Amino acid sequence: MRKLRQFIPNAYIALVFLFLYLPILVLIVFSFNRIPKSFVWGGFSIDNYANLFGGSDGSELLSSLLTTLKVAAIASLSATALAVISCIGLSFFSKRIRNATMNITYIPNIMPELVTGISFMLLFSFLGIQKGELTLILSHIAFCVPFAVLSINPKLKQLDRNLSEAAMDLGATQLQTITKVIIPEIMPGIISSVLLTFTLSVDDYLISNFNVDSTVQTLPMKIYSMAKFGINPKINALTTIMFIVIFALLLGANMHTIRENKKKNNQQGGF
């Protein structure tokens, strides 16, 4: 009976991981497929990776990837900066105004992207702004700000107010208090905000599709247009490279965190 109780949770966890990572494993395997078929194995080959950096389709994919990364970087950094300023500013308001403002800010988090994309399209049309890379970036920034606030605000709530008051009592200006006391304390939330908003921007399709013209294509838009004619094996190769890079970054970040924790434990043990 005891073994059964241990087996059921382990089997459940195994099924969850299988459900999550089996599609990624299939994608990686078929990125080395010799023939241009989605789910028909024709032998091992690295031609898809070679063609990714050589053919016309490959160059278009890489161009759309660079556009996506540029837009995501600008959107995530801008949204995080706006969220930091907003959260710090709201902390000086009364609790009623702060709660009301935060509730309004969180509404876009549960708003369907379809509604958000169409809303920005109508806004840019009303203002007479030509759709292009600028409107794409602006819509992504506005889309990411509520998620950035969601990441940063809890860290600011955990901040001890005595720290900022003590800093100003010791002669620090308000700007110095913000840059040297508050921001370092909420840095984990800022990093989480950048990572979350960057991922959301890279992954977005609907908002991008409604707020850009045919001269600019993000990676999701390019992949969707190519998928209409069947799965291109170059897509498998590109997404495999992206997965490996992200996995390596996460692994490196976790290893760094483990080393830092070990150093702290060793220092505490020395005392």
C-alpha cells in the first residue's frame, strides 16, 4: 500500500512532464529529418540547419526572428521601466486610490488579445498613424505594461518602508533613495518582469497581426503564413535552436543561483 501511494504521485508527475515535453522532443527529432515531411521519417540529416542560414526561406525566417527580438527587447525594457515608475509613484498615494488604479491596470491581463489588438488598430487609425514597426512596438509596450506591473508590484509591497526613510534621514535625496535603495531591493521583480514581458512579446501573434503592415513580419506571423502550405522543416530547425538557447540560459541562471546560495551558506557557516 505504501509503494502504491508513492507510485501514484510519481506516475502523475511523469505523465505531466511527458505531456509537456514530448511535443518538443518530436520537434527536435524531426528537425533532423532528411525529407520535407512533417511526420514521415526519412533518415538523419542536418540539411535543414544548413538551409536555414542559406536559402531564401531561411533568410526570411532569420530576418523575422531579428525583428521579433528587437521589438521584444524594446517592449520589455520600456514596459518594465514604465512599471517601475508607476509602482513607485502609486506607493505614495492613499490605499483607496492605489487599489483602484491597480485594479484598472490588471484588467488588460485578462482581456483577450483579440480585443486588445483590434483596439490598438482602431486607435492608430483614428490618430492617423501609419501602421509599421513603430505601431508594432507601441502596441507591444502597452500590452506588456500590465504584466510588468504584476511582476514588480508584489516586490514593492514586500519592501520595508523604514529602509527608504532611513536613507533619507541619512541625507540621501529622493532620486538616490530610489536608485540605490528601492530599485536594488525590487530587482528580482524587475528581472522577472523583463523575462515575462520579453517572452509575451516574442510569442504574440494577434496584436502584431492587427498593428503592422505587410512590410514587417514577426516570427509568429512568418511561421503562421508558412504553415498554411505545410510545416516547413526549417521552422523545426529554428525553433529547436531557440529551445536549446533558452534551455542553456535557464540552466546557467540556475547554476549561478546555486553557487550564490552555497557562497552565502559558507559565509554564514564561517561566522
